[in-house]
Amino acid sequence: MALEPPNPGDARPPRQGDSIPDAARLRALKRQERAERAQQYLEQKRRRHERLAAPSLPPTNNRQPGRTGQRRVPQHIDTTVTPARTYPIQDADTDLYPPVSRELIPAPGKQTHHRHVIQHISRKHLRSARHQSRHSFNRFWLSICGIVGTLFLIMLTITGAGTYATYRFYTDTGATYQQQILSLHDLTPRDNLKMYDSKGIMLSQLADQGLHTEVALKQVSPLFINAIVATEDKNFWKNSGIDIFRILQAALQNLQHGRVIEGGSTITQQLIKNLLVGSEASVLRKMQEIVLTPEINNHYSKNDILEMYLNTIYFGHQAYGIDAAATMYFGLVDQPGKPAAAQLDLAQAAMLAGMPSSPALYDPALHPKTTLNRFSIVLDLMLREGYITQVQADDAMKEAQKPGFFKGAPNLGDRAPHFTQYVLRQLEQQLKLTRAQLSRSGLMVYTTLDIGLQDKIQRIMQQHIDELQGHNITNAAEVLIDYHTGAIRSLLGSIDYNSKTIDGKFDVATMGYRQPGSSFKPYVYATALEQGYTPAQAIADTPLVIQMPPGSNPATYEPKNYDQLYHGHVTLRCALQNSLNIPAVKTLQHVGIANSLRTANAMGITHPKGEAGYSMVLGGLDVNLLEHTTAFGAFANGGRTFTPYVIEKIVTTYAKKTSNHQSKEGKQAISPQVAYMMSDILSDNNSRLPEFFDCNPLQLYANSTNQCYAGNRGAIRPAAAKTGTTNDFRDNWTMGYTTDFVMGVWAGNNNYTPMYDVTGVQGAAPIWHDSMLQAEAGRPIRDFVNPGGLEKGEMTYPDGIRTTDWYLPGHYPSFIQAPTAFPSNIATVVPTDPEHPKAEKPPVINSHPYCSNFSFAFPTPKTSGSNQGWW
């Protein structure tokens, strides 16, 4: 039975409950629609093939009107439409074919063909769909693989670049710091310059760039070592320089306490930061620390690393390194074999161990409570690590809370400021370094100073100046030298360096130039002796007027004696010891100004100021106290000069080198015989009695002045000395020496105001006397040694004066008097030399001679004739 074709208007989607035939019809309709579309597609394709296969035909004009553009149907194609016939569809359950209207279903002959075509097309579509699906699938995974590959290449590139960059960073960092790593000790902070006296007592240290004293690890208190390890790097002795566990633990501890109580960096990393890469907070710096840490561990032991670290860390208050911190905070000072760092107890060690992490925050002067809390944390860390017991921690806490726990540094003051400043000037010249460079030069300078002796001399000076307050004298200076070597044992530029009233900071001893008064006379008299004259040379102390060169103002020079008197016939010895001015000028006239100045220069007065003239012998030139003392020392040193020095040795701490003073032999300025005659004259106390009287301070008797006047001088030490006083009392001098030292003393006012009637024997001489006794304390008493090459004889002058004195061989004095009205008064010489006959002795007059070292052999002749050989 044939099926009725479905009514298109009745088509609807199947619903639940529809009968099976209705569903089949719907599917058939769908198949029919698909078949129609397929048939249309095949028809279009066939036509396209026909058009492509047909030959090109020329245009024709047999087209019907109104049909222009209408495609002509080839005649071989049958265009007859066969009436549609319907057949039952067997495969009602398949959806491979669209429903076909029964009117469009071909006849049975063509149905099979169409079915095959439709199946072919369907398979083709399926194949195309599968191919497209595979293509899409392949393209998807290809894209995935491409993306993954691209990411892999990117990662590989990044990793390679990172690896290369890391390698370059590692190699570059190692290359940059390799030399510094090998010489890491040289990078530790250099010690500030320290200055010691001849006995190892610290005088001064340059602290303008902080304090630092390098010490070996074995010289550090074990208590401090344990404290700093427990606080800064508890696994220091075990880790490789980087402690990841400690970093995490420190972070947790800091979070728990709400503040930084532990650091993550190891001691090794902190050392690298301090010495190599700097303290800038950056990732680069941290990476450099990590790179360099293995290198440090490869080249240095744990002890070396810790030692350098302890000498590097900053504790605040300009204290660099543990030794400086021990001094700065607790007043501990270095002692031979036991530096300040070795003297720390537990409380002191724990207190200092907490400071390096933040010296400003844990400054006990500014934040005492915070500092004490930090101290408690350090004790807890030491207790946790087993370094101390609870009892020890409690005792340390009690000690830290006591008053006076912190003490200031006791040795920061300069004990000899004028001397140390002079030493620094010498160092600048010798080492070619600036003061700033010297400050952290790592030098330990051992000087020639005896600070104990200098302190005594300073008290003597201050006491004596105080005794003369009513005479307008406020200041004094001194230099004491061991002339055998040139070592300066004491140098005071003023009585009080810190006194603004007297301008105490000015160093009169090394920088001042003052008129020496009569203390310059020995150089002129030494010139006369060098020329062959004797200490017994006769000089007439009579009025003297010297015509000055034309144009001079005043036109004449007329010297006067201090006592305004004339003393007649005197000898060179007598004139020098009583500081008579007229005989001194006559001596200068006789020997020559240039020769006398040459002698002074050769002996040590190398930089006098002023114009040399006849007043030179009375102190007309300005001289320096140090040079004046050095020149006087040549008399004591047998006429040989020496170079005064203050630096005995220099120890370079960072290089472990020592430079000792190299002595240079001086030049022979005057002969040893002349030097001895000068010492003999200047130490002749009897010859100076007319002006200085007995028990004068130029004689080194051991007892007091009152005891001396009572007849009990005590031991007398041979000493040669000469005073000097300027005419206006602006300057006082005393220059003198023993067999051990030479000493020069100046007294006066820095502002050049005159004193009131204070001579050298009153102002400077008592200081010289008492200071010399202090310097000679405990030393054996010795006399000046005669070098030989001298002769001694008795001499009688034409005026009847007789004396006995030294003379150089071949220079025995002779006196020839011109004829006079008194022929009986012939010049007579009475030598002790057996080769010279003795003359008869005339009667001795009863008058007393001016000097006690000669007497009258006969009455002084009254004659106007000149005596050859007299000055």
C-alpha cells in the first residue's frame, strides 16, 4: 500500500506520545530535503562541467526576443520531466539521507543511481569532515606544541642568559675583588697615630678620625669573643659563611619581638661588607657578599676572619675595633702584653657585643634604657648557647646597673702638646704626609721625651713664675737635650698650653725668636780662643765709642756695662763670667763680626734674625731657643755639633715594620781644646762672684739656697752656664750644661711687654738650676774631661796683674809696654812652663782685684803709654 505524501503544513517536531509512523515521516521529510539539496548541487556541478567542457561557440542571432541572456540547453540533454513516482522507504531509522518528497523520489531505475550519488556525496562529506577534524586537531596540537616550544625556547633563552649573566657576574666579581681578597689584612682600618715617650708612656694620639688599635685575636677577652659570636653569628664556627637557617630564624625572632634583635648576615658576610663591597642596601651588594664568601673562606681561617672582623666593627663614639671600644667606654688602657681588649669582664664584653648592630641606637649616653635592654638580650643569647650560666648573667646585670659602670677614656688628652706638635711637624717633613694622612696612618711613634721629668720641670717653671708675679713676668720655655745623642728629653713651649691669658699655645721653644742678651757672648769669645787667644787675654774695661758707618743713626755706638761702671783691666775669663759688655764688644772688634757669626752658625745658630753688628755680642740678633740650646750643646760635646731629634723609632702596625733613628755624626765646629776652655770658663764659679755673688743659681749645689748661705751646699755638680738679659728686660735667658745634658731656659712675656727689674739670674736661672738637678737625679757626678793638647801657665801683665790659665801650644801671651816715665814698670811674664825663666816679683799692692782668679803682682803703673797685646 502506497503511503500518502505528508502535507508540508502538517510538519512539526516530534513530540512525546507521537506514533512511530509520524516520526518516520518527519525523518523522511528531512531526508527528502537533503536529497533535494544534493540533487541541486549535482545539477549545478554538472552544468559547470558542461560549460567548461563545451567548445567556445560564436555568438548567434537566433535567440528569441525577450530571452536575451537565457542559457541555451544543449539538445542532447533530455529536459522532459518524468512524473514523479513514489516508493516506500525501507531505511526509515537512518538519518544519512534527508527526507525526500514522494513526488521527487525518482523512479526505481534511477533511485539506485541517486542513492549511490547521495551516499557518495555523504561519504565525501564525511571524509571531508573527518579530514577537517583531523586537520583542526593537528593544527590545535601543533599550535599547542608551537606555544610550548616557544615558551621552552624563551625559558631556555632566559635561563641561558641568566646562567651566562650569573657566570659573568661571578667571574667579574671574583676578578674585581681577587687582589683585595688576597690582601684583605691591608684593607682593615689603620690605627690612629699614637705617640709614646722614651719609656713607653702614651703621650698623645690623633683622634680626629676616630680611635683604632689593632689587636690579635688571642689578645681579645674570650668573654667578648663568645658574646659577639652568640649575638652576630651563633653558627660561625660551623657554617660556611652563609647560614640560611640563621637567616630564617633571625627573621622569625625579629617578627616575634617586633624589632631587629638578630641579623641574618654571618660574620664573614659582615666582614665582606665592611672591607670590600660597602654597606649600601641593595640586591647587588648582597649578591656580591654571597659570591665572595667562599673565596674568603678559602683564603682565611675562622680565626683570621674573626680577628679582622673585631678590628673592623664600629662601636660609636669614634671607637673603631674592640680595643678602642674598651678604652672609650670603660677607660681601659693598653698595658705591655695586655691591651685594653684583653681586660674586659663579662658585663663589659656583653655590653659592647650589643652595640655594633646599631651604635647610635645603643649609645648608653643617649639611650640608656634601650642599651640595657640590648645588653639583657645579649646575655640571654649567651645563656642559650651555653657560654655562661644564669648566675653569671645575673651578676653581669647587677654590675651593669651600678653607678660608674661606664668610664671615659683616660688617655685622650695630650700630655705634652708643644712637644707632640713638634713631632708631627717632623713626621710631615720626613714622611711627606699631611696631618690628615698621619691621623689614620697606623703609626706608633716612640719619642725621646721623658714625660715624667718634663712634668716635674713644668711644675718648677709654674711655681717660679708664680713667685715673680709682681715683676710682670708670665711665661717661660725650656729645652733639655742629651747632647751625646741629640735626643730631646724635655721641651716646653710655655708654662701652660691651655692658658689664653699668656697665649700658651704658642711654642716659644721651637717657633719663637727672641733676643738672647748676653747669652750670645760665648760664641764671640770662642772665636777669640779659636784664633789662639787665651782665657787670660787682657781686656781694658774702659769707656768705648765706636764710629758707625756714614749715614748710620746714631752715628756712634757706645756700649755700657749693666752696672754702669768701668772695671779697668780684666781678663777674657773674668769679663765673660761677669757678663761685662764693653770687653765683649772689644773682643768682637778684635776677632771680627763675620768670624763670630760664622762660629755661631757652625755651632747651631742656623737661622738668626736681624742684622749682625757690634750689638750682636750683646744679643742684637733674634734667636730660637731650640737652636740656641743646640749650639750651647756643642761646647759640652767637645766642639762637635749634633742634630737634635725627637723621634726614636716608628712602628708601622699594618706592615709590621720598624724604622729606628739613624744618628749622624756632627761636624767639628770648634776644636775640642777651645770647647774645653769654654767649659772651664763657664763653670768657674769664683770668676763670676763680683756680679753674681756666692750661692748663685748657676752653681749646681744639691742643697737649698738657704743651706748654701749657711755653708752647707751639699754635693756640687760641675756645670757651665751663662745668663742673658736684654736692656729693656723683655727677655731672660740661662743657657748651661753638665756632663750629661744641655738646657736652655727663656722667661718673659709672649706679648713682648717688659718685665720689672728681672735679670737672667733672677728669672730664668732658678728654673735652670732646679730643672737640671731633677734631670741629673741619680746620675754620677763627673767633671768635664780635658781632651789634652792644652798648656797652663802663670801670666803677669804690665799693670801688675797675675793669673794662671790655659793656652794653646805656641800661643803663650806676651806683653810689650811702650817706654814710659816709669822704667821700673817693665812688662813681666811669669809662666809655669819650665822653659820660661821667672822674673823677680815686684811688691804686690794691697788693692783687691775685680776678679778673684787673678791678683796684683806689683803696683799698677801710672802711664799713658799703650800696651801692645791689650784689648
